[in-house]
Amino acid sequence: MMTRRRRRLAAVSVLVLGVGAAAALALTAFNKNITYFYTPTDLYEQHITSHAVMDLGGLVQKGSIVHGAGMEISFIVTDCTRTIPVRYTGVLPDLFRDGQGVVATGRLNGDGSFVASRILAKHDSSYMPENVAARVKQADAEGRRNCGEFKSMQPTSASVAPLVRAEKHG
Amino acid sequence: MIVELGHFALMLALGVALVQAVAPLIGWFRHDARLMATATSAARAQFVAIVVSYLCLTWAFISKDFSVAYVAQNNYSEMPFIYRLTAVWGAHEGSMLLWVLVLAGWTFAVSVFNRRLPSDMRALVLSVLGFVSIGFLAFVLLTSDPFTRLFPVPADGSGLNPILQDPGMASHPPMLYMGYVGFSVAFAFAIAALITGRLDAAWARWARPWTTAAWVFLTLGITIGSWWSYHVLGWGGWWFWDPVENASFMPWLAGTALIHSLAVTEKRGLLKSWTVLLSILAFSLCLFGTFLVRSGVLVSVHAFASDPSRGLFVLGFIGAVVGVSLALYAWRAPRFKADGELRLWSREGFLLFNNVFLAAACGAVLLGELYPLIVNAVSTSKISVGPPYFNTVFFPLFGPLFVLLGFAGVVAWKRAQLRTIVQRLRIPLLLALVAAAVLPFALVGKTAVTAAAGGLLAVWIITTAVAELWRWVRSRNSAVAGLKSISRATWGMTLAHIGMAVCLIGISFNSAFSIERDARMAPGAVEHLSGYDFSLGEVHAAEGPNYTALIATVYVVKDGERIATLHPQKRTFRPGGQEQTDAGVAKGALRDLYVSLGNDFGNGTWGLRMYVEPLVRFIWYGGLLMFIGGGLAATDPRYRLARAARRVRVAADAAAETA
């Protein structure tokens, strides 16, 4: 017969074990599943060559959209300083167009292009990811703005502006 | 004039909330019954003032008063009447007003249904709710006033975001808020218990129906949200581990744990401090969810525009609520004494494990939610944590929970009997194993590990739940008498557990077997997908009340027979020209056929996205069953206070006699 104290000790150790296992599980899963967000300039400046899945943010350069055979599409993502060509196969989100802010999820290809498995475009034409906005402002301030017009970068106040995703599994 | 009336009513409500919060508290310290009694009338007065305020804003929307900035931003003259009503909570200011209204509604309900609560407990509960209300009313009035006028007055409004012009959106936020805010009642009971030091079976019986009711609405809100995003977002998914979804899911996990720990506290007088702590945590997570959604720190599907002052206010408020309540907890909780010993090998022990798994799952979601926010705040690199993280962490934690669920009915309180458990669980286990092998073939015609595992656990849960009811019925003289003798709470628990199992079948089968295809199609082209032939007919333009639509006709043929004609649309809304996809869905209990219309490639070809979604509806059926089950449990007659009061008196008399 276990004493009261022993039983309590057993209960506590079971709990600690459980919580520990959960924490270990979470942390392992964590390391493998963090996605970094870069703009083209970040990729260049930080010499990123990794082939891990990442988010690439920027504007779709005007006139750069080329439809290939079937669902293939290629376009250039710019942050007004650097550019990177992107390829994608699949249905595009409603608001995907010239000059629009996009976030492409995918991997860097060996040839310096980016292969996207998912494209996000904001449902609000004035949307821009924060880092991209910072880059564009910086380029603006240095008088190097080369990616043409886009709508105001001010967030519209108090509006719900959902992202629309195009996603391709596998 | 009406708009100013609404504004004034809201300020009045803040004044009344101050009275409701402070007067009963002073009354409690001074043992002044009259001062404590002010809580009830103040709660009701506050409710009336906020209803008036809300109706005034609604009137501004109905009458298209574009001189009000909030109306001008979210209304449009051509918008259908029903969406002018729901547009009231379509953006930040109005949805916060809805939040306050819901809080006042819950408070009103407490003041009505808990008239027989001991007067000190009632006064303190209403006082705590008053403090919460002060915080949110001040938030609305100081940072998010929906009644601000606009000059010059625009000729027309800029329209509601088209994604919100959908029946799902009409019910999603109110239900979610009912759930979020409902946990404030559980929180208020917890704080009242800390202040009075009274935490017994009676307390748990008072707190239980309120907690279950909040959970019921949160469950329904999440279910509707999932169903809504499936229809409106056009990419066929039902859950994305999106930060805003997680913000509503964390309180659900904590709330589910709370419901179960409350059961232990009521029946066995154990886990008292843990129950109080969970009540505080669940409500804090609701506040945290509000902060996440409302402050704009999240870039997500919902990504509400940011305003730092709002974020700071809510953050400060969370800090105050959590800080004060945890300090109170640290000070007072040690005086709660358990009424006995907790043995792990008993129902309370198993419920403790249930709580461990739920709390761990909640913690894992919280970690995935917070980590990117912290990294993004303190370093220059931006990161996000995606679905793979949540899936890897979540399912190993929920698997054991589903196994435990099968023991819900057979493990006795105090001390479990191994022999009875084995005896009663033999047949369910056998059935579950058979189901794992057979069910995927029976429902979808093929099998996969995920589906077999899901089927195994789901059938395990369902058969054990039904077997318990069956055993109970058989122990009575007749089936009718047996069925009648089952309490409403037991029906509720059984239904909710079965709902969880149905949901699990939907989730596991859908993730195993859903198939999608993107294709560029010209009229007449055919795509083969999992035995179905999708062919594009024509694409034509049509006019809606405040949009123009491109409508495609897609035929679905199976075995040479046309089984569905779908009409996916792409709508362009006035004003602003925002586009919105409206998927064409052929609904079926066993499978959905889902098509959304993509981009126009020119020369008559279109991008189409097609899905075959097996058993996706089971997920929402399961949510509905949980909703109904929770509703039954919350309204069990034994929670009615008139009866409870009598019972307590009888017990007290009996105790007095034996003493």
C-alpha cells in the first residue's frame, strides 16, 4: 500500500513527465516549422541561399506577369531596390495584379529564381507587408523608386482586409 | 439627434457600470445589504443603456446616415437591408460595441437567473462584471467611438468589405462574442470565490451552467467560422491554424478543460484552486484574443487595420485583469482546502489527465501564436509559424485525449474497478478495431492510416458513450422508465462526446482523402478528379444588388450521369471594385464537390479550382452536436437555484442534526 506522500509524489511525477513530453514535442516541431519572411533586398543583403521554405514579400513589378502553358505563371517581385523572378502554377488570388503587394511562400531555386507553392494577396489594394513598406519607403527616400505607382501605403483605418490565398499542396 | 442619443447612452452606461462595480464591493466590505443590492438594478440599467446605444447605431446604418464616420466607412446605399444590419459589427468600432452589448446581456442574465444566489456572492459577481464592463466601455469611448461625426458628409459610403457580405458573417461574430464574453461570468464567479473564500460544491453548481453556456456559444461560433471560411474564402479549407482562428481556439481549449475540472470540483471537492486558475486563464485568453484581433499585430486572414493606441489600451487592460486576479489568486487560493484525496485511478484522476492534455494543447497553440509576435517585435527578421507546427504538436496531444474519452462513463468516482472497466470496454474496443478496418472502405471506398486511426478513436468514443446509456436503461424496469431516468446533463455529455467523435471522423477522413486540382479550362474542357468529371459550360455576366458577377456553369458527371451543376461566381463589388469569390458547392453528407472560379486567362479560358471533399460536413455536424449537447447540459434542472436552495437547506438541517 502506497502512503499518501508516495501517491502524491507519483501523481506529480506523472504530471511533470506529461508536461515535459509535451514541451519537448512542441519545441522539436517548432524548430522544423518556422518560416522566415524576406524581401528581395533581405535575400541579397543577408546572402540567403537556403532552400528552406520561406515567405517572399514585395510588389508585383508592372508588366512582369507572363502566363505560360496551362496554369503556369511567372512574374517579378520587387521591393523597389532588388527584384527576384517568381514562378507559380495554380489559381491566383482575386487581387493578384500589377503593382499589388504579394507574399509568396516557396523555395529559392538554384538559378536565383523563386518557386512559389502559395501566393497570398491582400484583399485591400493598399495593403503591403510591413517590411516591404519599410523597404519601399527607404528606396523612396533615397530617390531610387523604380517600381512605379501603387496606391497609398497608409493602412485604411478600421476596415477588415482579409488576405486571399491561392494555395497548391505538394 | 439619434446618433447623439446613442453616444450619450453609452456614456451613461459607463457611469452606471462604475456604480455596479464599486457600490456592491463597498457594500460587501461594510456588510451593507442595501448597498450590495444596488448591483442588480445597476446591471439592468446598464443593459438598457447599451441596448439603446446599439439600436441608435443600427438606426444610423438603416437610415444610411453617412454623416457618421463609421457608417460612411462600412455602409453603402445599394447594400441589401440585411447586410446593413450586420454591417453594424462589420468593423472595429461597431464590433466592440457589440462586445459591450453582449457583456451587458450576460450580466443582465446573471441578474435575472441568479436572484436566489446568496446576496454577497451575487453582489460580488456583478461587481466584477461591472469592472470588466468599465474597461471595455472606456475602450470604446476613448479609442473606438462609433458615433464620431464626419464632415464634410460624403454622398455615399465606401461599402462593407465584400467578404463580410455573407450569411455566415451575420452570425459568426455574435456567436463568438457570446462565447468570449460568456467566460467573463465564470471569471467573475472565480474572483468572487477568491474574495469570499467560499468555494464548495454549491459554488461549482452555480458556476457550471454559465461556463457551459459560454462554451456552447464559443463552440458554435468556431463551427460557423469554419463553415463560413470554407464557403467564402474559395480555397476549400475548413481550418488554417490562422492566428485569428487560434485566438478563438485557445479559450475553447481552456474552457473545455474548465468544464471538466468544474465537474471534479462539484462532485468531489477537489482541484479547487486549479478550477479557479483555469477560470482566470480562460477569460484572460478571451481578452488576449481580442487584443490579437483588434490591435493589428497579426497579419492574417482577418488582419484588422492597426491602431497602436487601441492595442496599448487592450494590452494594459489585460495586464490589469490578469495582474489583479493572479495576485488575488496567490493571496487567497492557498486557503481552499481539498475535501479529500485525489487518486489517479478514478474518474477525477482521469479528468485530471484530460485537463493536463487540454492545457498542454492550449499551451502549444499559445506558444505557436506568441513566438512569431515576440521574434518580430525584438528582432529584425520576420517569421511565421505555419500549420505543420500545429499539426505535429496538436495531434499527439489530442490522440491520448480521445483514448481517455472512451473511459468517461465507466470509470467510477473515488476508486475505479479494473475488472468492471475491462468488462464494459471489451466490446467497444472490439467494435472500434473493426471500424478502423472497415469504416474508411465503407464511407470512401479506400483507406489510409489517418482515416483508420480517426475511425478507430471515433467509434471507440461513440460506442463507449452509447454503451453507458444502454447499461443504464437496461438496469431499469422498462426502456421508457430507463430513458426517462437519464438526466439531461448526462444526455448532454453523451451528445457532446459523440459530437467530438463525429468531428474527428470528418477531420481525419477529410485530411486523408480530400483532393484538389487547379486547371486552366476552356468551355467544353473536362477534368477528371477522383472518379468525377468536371466540365466547364459557359461563363456569363450577371447583376447583383451591389455587385456585378461572372458566373460559370460547371457540370459534374459520375459514371456517365450528371450529378451536379455548379455555379461558382466571381463578384466585383461597388464601390471600390473589390473582388470576391463565391464557390459553387454540391453539398453531400459523404462528400462535397466544390469549384471556385479563378482568373480569366483571356481567349475564353479560365482558371478553375476543383475539390472533392469527403466527409467535410461531419466536422460541422460534430460542432452542432457539441453545441446541442452543451446546451442540454447547461440547462439541466438541477442547476436551478430554487431547487438547489432547498437542497442546501435540507443538507444543512441534516448536518445540524448529526452534529
